[in-house]
Amino acid sequence: MLFDGLYGISDEKLTPYEKIFDMLELAILGGVKIFQLRDKNHSDDELFEISKKLCEFCMQRDVLFVMNDRVELAIAIKSPALHIGGEDCDLKKARKMFDGKIGVSCYNCLESAQKAQKQGADYVAFGAFFSSKTKPNARKADLEILEKAKKKLDIPICGIGGILPENVNKLKKADMIAVIGGLWNGDIQKNAEILKRKWRGD
């Protein structure tokens, strides 16, 4: 399955661009299979070179690169995948513009996920399941939504929000777990290995 496994998301404070390639290499060695570039502060023009290089870096290592929010930039760098939030972009519009895979944030709403699936989403993300320093004001999601979503949806499901080694085993129903602080703080490769082992036991 394309959308399966440990999913790392960049953070401007935790993954500064001058260190991001070395950090990402360690994450991949630890088992990260998907990487999302998330940047809310720079323009598409400012991000073009770094995002293109990161996309190529991931493709060379058989890791799926995902661009967050920016449809036009995703098209320009030939990103294989795009992730949009509930308010970031209309899925129908994005689907018409972008030929790659699209994931959608659905927070704690199963109805939104069902609608996204009908409109052509390739995966949906639920969360935040736990408190997070990265996004302290993120909407909270109930763990039960993963089980409900598994019964109602045919597309892969991602869990996100405050995921750490001590709580990751509660997300066994998810096909992917998206991690920021729990991955990038400290020993990156070890963090990835521990998260993967405690989540899936492998």
C-alpha cells in the first residue's frame, strides 16, 4: 500500500532547512516511509528550490513525498502527493488541478471523511488525538473515530497529533501515523524505530 507506515512532517523550528536533509536521512533509516513538507511562512517562489530537492531526495530513497496545502507548487515540482486541510483548499478544485495523490485532514469528523472519499481523496487524516506542543490549539479527536472510519471507509487512514512512544499503541487501527515532535526531537533514527516498534510491534 502506498499510504502505509510512519509519516514524518516537517516543522520550521524542529527541521530547519540547513539541517533538513541530514535529519530526513536519519528518519528514513529509522523507518519513515512518507514525508510531508509543511511550511506556512514562505512563498511558493521561496520554497520552490528546497521543495524540489526534497521531493527528489525522497523519490531516490523510495519515500513518498507529500506537499502540504500548496497545489500550484506541488504541480510545479511534480510532487507525487498533496495534503490539504479542511479549510486550505476545495478538494474538488484540487482534484481537477492535481493529478497526483491527495490526502485530506478531517479532524474528528467521519462525515467529512466520507465526503472526501466520494470526492476523490486517496487518504484521510484524523486528529489531534493527543496534546501537542507543535499545534497546541489543534482540534481534538476521539480514538473511537479510527474504528468507526475503518468500517465506513475504503481509503487509508492517518492518525496525527501529539504521537509519542507512550501513546502510539493506541493508534493501531490507523494505516499511517503522522509525527512531528515525537520524531524530530532528540535521536531521530531511534525515535522512528521505537515509534514503529511500539505501534506495530515490528
